[in-house]
Amino acid sequence: MLVDLHCHSDRSDGTDSVRSLVTKACEKGIKILSITDHDTVTAQSDARIIAESKGMTYVNGVEISCDYNETLDILGYGYDLNLDYLERTLSRLRDMRDDRNDQIMRKLREIGISLEERELEENFPGESLGRPHIASLLTKKGYVSSIEEAFRLYIGKGAAAYVEKKKLEIGQSIELIISGGGIPVLAHPMSLKLDLDELKEMICKLKTLGLEGIEAFYKEYDRDLKMQLFAVAREMDLIPTGGSDYHGEHKAHLDLGIELSDELALNFLERLNRRRRPSK
């Protein structure tokens, strides 16, 4: 079954509108979709309406950045959108990201690059702004030739205008998802740059905090690695999920969709249905 449980719209750092993303997913034959924007759930209601009108199964999603290192993110699935404190907490994270954007822009101006906050808002109206948008603006104004060059020269870790991101503690992120009736899943586990034994040790610790799944079928992993991670999930009684991490033009090499067996996909939906609260 073709699914995608990890993709991003322009409500965070993707380039596709919610409607465009869902339409592309439908055209590719994706049966189960979850938009997992960073630290925001603003796409969910629209995405569900559009997806269900096209006969797709839609799962509420989010990706929360955690204060461990640059690459530990927790995916949350199936949470109740009507719980205000979920959006309040995520709103605080977005406020911190806005402050980070301001600091990055100030640093860029200090080294002679003229970017203003209003330019970001004018070029990307209504979006949850972050470094990819700053990189796009640097490219548009001719300071760099590509988004990758913008990160390498100016806003990536160790570069002249880099500013550390403020994040939730891992346990806070997991608890936030669970308390909203959702299922917390470790995103792209190999991005932690641990060997398999170290990763299993880390996952054991996360499981004590409430982790319920790992993204074993991440699109950029080869078949052998996917099967190794699937074995880890089974050994540790965790839900194996899969997704592309699609961002549109910001990660142009990644396309929507990943194959999951019907059994795994339906088991995932069954776990969600057992957890689900009455309202969507």
C-alpha cells in the first residue's frame, strides 16, 4: 500500500500549499496521508477535508523538534485537534522560532546582507517561517545560487549567521502527544548518527518516556536499513511507520509516497482507532 506519514506543507517549511500537497498525494495513489508540519497543526483541518473528499484516509500529524541535538524529532499521530493546550504549546515554539529568525536576520545584516523581517512575511505570507524561507529569500535576492549554499555559507550550523533553535525536552514532546490522545514516533532514527546498538539503547530510553513507534521505513533509507529498523521495531514492540519527509522544492530530491505492507498500514490505523477520542 502506498502511504505517506511524513511530509510538510507551506504551513511550516515545505513549499506546497495544503491543497496542492494533498492533490499530489491523491494523484500518486497514496491511500493514507499525514501532513506532519514542524511545530504546528494549522494544516490539519483543511488537509482532512480535502483528503477525505478524494477518498483518502487522513491522519492528524505533527513533527516536534526536541532539545537533544539537531536531528531528534518526534512525530505525533492521531491527536485530538480540539485540545487547546496542544496548539498553545506549539504556538510558544513558533514564537521562539520567530525570535530565532529575527536573530538570524540581525546577524546577516551585521555581515552586510540586507534582509528585513517584512520581506520574509511579504514573500511567504501565512507560513510558519524558518531557516528554509530565509535561505529561499537569500537565493531570490542573489546573495547565493541555491538554498544549499545559503545554509553552507550563512545559516547552517557553524556558519556566520547561525542561531541555535530552542526546543522542547524529549519527554515533554512525547507527553504532549500522548496527552492529546496521539501516538509518538521517533522520526528518521538514523539521523541521530548512532550505530544500531547505540540506537537501540536510545530507543529503550525513549520508550520509558512513552515512545510508541519508530519511522523504520524512511524514504531515504535503503532496503537493508529499513529491514534492520523494522526488526528493531518488532524486537522492541514498537509501531513501524514510514514516510518521505517531502518538503517540495526545499528537498527536491524527495517525492511523496512510500510502500508499506497492507498489514503494517492497517495495523497502524487500528492502533490509532483504539486510541482515538470521539472528535476529530
